[in-house]
Amino acid sequence: PNIGLTLMYSLMAVDAQNYDATIIRRRPGYMVHDILATWAPPRKPWRINFAVTNLFDKEYSMYKMASTNVDFPEVGRSFRFDLSYRF
């Protein structure tokens, strides 16, 4: 039976950026995992979304061409919940 549940998984895999001539901008590779669940019951006007991004709280810094703020880490684990209603 259709219960309206959708589960999704996302993986961002980034290879090491170790070729930059400026050593401070070089970055190791990393993987970030996200999950999303949506529940939208059939014939109901509402939907619930729940997501966890950076599931394992991986600390990483994206490769940046500019030399400023190169060691600033990206956002850690975060949770999102929302309820929507169609009318």
C-alpha cells in the first residue's frame, strides 16, 4: 500500500585538492552524507519533511580559489523539519 513515505540519501564525495601551487589552499578529500524523509499521505493536503545534513558531523573545508578564509570549516551536522499544507 502507498503510505506516502519517501526516503532519500545523498553522498558528496570530493577528491583531494592537492595540486594548488599555494600550499595553504590544498585540501584533503572528504565525504558528506545527507538523509531526507518526506511523508505525504495520499489524499491529504499536508506534507512533513525531515532532513539531516552532514549526518556524521564531518569537519571539512571546501577548496577555495581565494587565499582569504581558507581554513574556515563548513557547517557541521544540521537538522531541518518542516510542515507544509496545500490549499
